[in-house]
Amino acid sequence: MARYLYLLLFCLISSKIGFSQDLKKPSFSNCIFCPSNNATQDLQQAVKIAQNTHKKIFVIVGGDWDEWTRKADVLLKNWVNNSDKLHYLRINFSPSNKNKAILDSLQCPRNQGYPMILILDESGRTLQTYSIANYRVLQTMDYDKDRLQAFVQQCNQL
């Protein structure tokens, strides 16, 4: 009888603990390419900065869902931010927010994979689009840092 009482007590306590925990939806507070960001407003802000600083806009299009995009972002962000001719901008592309209208207006190709790189002039018009897939080193699952940095330097010359 005591055994059943302990079992009942255990079930009540464990169910109380289980139901008392908050079930939260995942937060995008730590995201890099946040689906909730307004890409149109972000681009407008980047254009203002580019016009004031006489820089071109270096856009990386991708999402947190893509490991290659996250790796590229870490490398490219530092190199572009150290450039005196480029301003860095991220635009999310994900299942929850494809940013179709803005990416169509920027003539971003959809058939070359992600991340995509777009170089825009000071007014936000697309000058060049690039896929950086050929800078990947599959053996190490990383990018060829020397070639990728040379790519950024090439973008400085546009």
C-alpha cells in the first residue's frame, strides 16, 4: 500500500514540475540574420550611410539556418568593416521570411545558393552579384580565407 502511495505522490510531483515549466518559442534575440528585421528599412538606412560616407554597400544574403552563411558572415564582416570603401549589410533569406520583394528589386539570383553577395552603389542600385560557393574548402568545411579576403579587396576596387 505504501508503494502505491509513493508512486501516486511521485506522479503528482513530477507532473506538477513538468507543467510548471514555461514553454517558450525560440527567441531570435541572438540571431545574425533575423527574419523579423525589415530589410527595406535596413537597406534605406544603408543607402543613407553610403551616401554620407561615399561608400558602396556590400550585401550578404543568407540566413542563420545556413552554416556557410554564418561562417562567411564572420569573415566578411570584419574585412568589409575595415574597408574605407564598403558598408556591410545583412539581408535575411529564410523559410519564414524570403524578403522576395527587396531581393527581386536588387536582382538577387535565387539559383546559385547562399550566401549571395551583392555590391550596390551609393543609391542602392545593384552593380554586381556573386556566389561565393567557389571559395569553399570542403575538406575543412570552411572558406579559403586568402581567396575570400582577395575577393573583398576586389570589391573595394569596384
